[in-house]
Amino acid sequence: MLVSCQKISPVKRLVTELKKHHVIPRLLACKPTEVITVLYPCDIDIKPGVTIVINEVLHRPIIRYKADPEKFYTLMMVDLDVPPDNYSEWLIWMVGNIPGCDVALGQTIAVYDNRRALEGENVHRIVFLAFQQYLELDFDEVLIRVDEDGRRSNFSCHKFARKYALGNPIAANFYLVEWVFRWTPTFLSLEIE
């Protein structure tokens, strides 16, 4: 007699991890319906709730999510654990007007910057959110460049989504980042600036 294990739905696993790590209800009021695929260099595939060391996630990842190629999307990447405010987020990366899921063709609103100094706890929750736009938007935001911490701190996903009528995110993913540099293949290949 063959016995097979029932596969757990990726979305169900995501929601379980989001609740376990208090991303729901801290950031998300509604459950996402899809999982964002996040792939960092050296084939680091982000599974919901996995712990990664900071030096593995210094470079921008490849992002994929289920999308209609005829519609536009906004992607946000935030850190929930930068002090002192537990009611806002630290903006790491944001791209709007993404045609389908081709992030490279979208409008960068905040350049990817995951190199800030260690603040607060040793482990931070890093969350990716994808929103479907109703139409192509005319963002009136000024580009946030690398090392521009002032406009990254005290960011609010809810306020930004409300300002541009983005609604609730359609997809999400997250990981825990440990603020310890370790000797890894990615770390060894980094160029010291």
C-alpha cells in the first residue's frame, strides 16, 4: 500500500509563517492570494520565514509573481524591525508601473539598498508586497537613491497604498535577515568599496 503525504499549499504555508512571525496583523490585514518568488544570487530561493545572513541579500533579487501581462503592478520591500517606531516600516526597495511581473521595466521609486547599519534586534523581518494597479500611475515621488536614509525611515505601506489606490497586496513573501556577516560564497565575491 502506498501512502503519500499531502502537499501543503505554498500560500497556506506563507500565511502560516506570516502569522507565526506577526507580519499578519502587523503589516497585512488580509491574506495574500499568491507567493512572490524571490531569487537572490547563488541560487538563494526565499521560502517564507527562512533565515538568511545579511551578506547573502545585499544585491537586488529576481522577482516573479502571478501577473496579468496587460496590467501594472507595484512592488514594495520593507523592513519591519528598524527602531524606534514599531508602527512604520523601513523602505528597502520600491518599483511601480511594473508591466506584468517584469520588474526591470518598472519605474524605480526607491533604489534597492539593503546595506544600512545594524539597528535594534539582530534579526529583522523583511517583507515583499506586490499590488495590482488599476491603471498606469503618475507617481509624484522623488527617486530615493542609495544611502538616502531620511526618506526610507518611517515609511508606511498602508499610507502609500491608500495614496495611489493600490488596495490590498495580491502577493507577498518574507524572510528573516540575521545581521551577522559570515564567510559565504556571496560575501567572498563582494568587491570592497
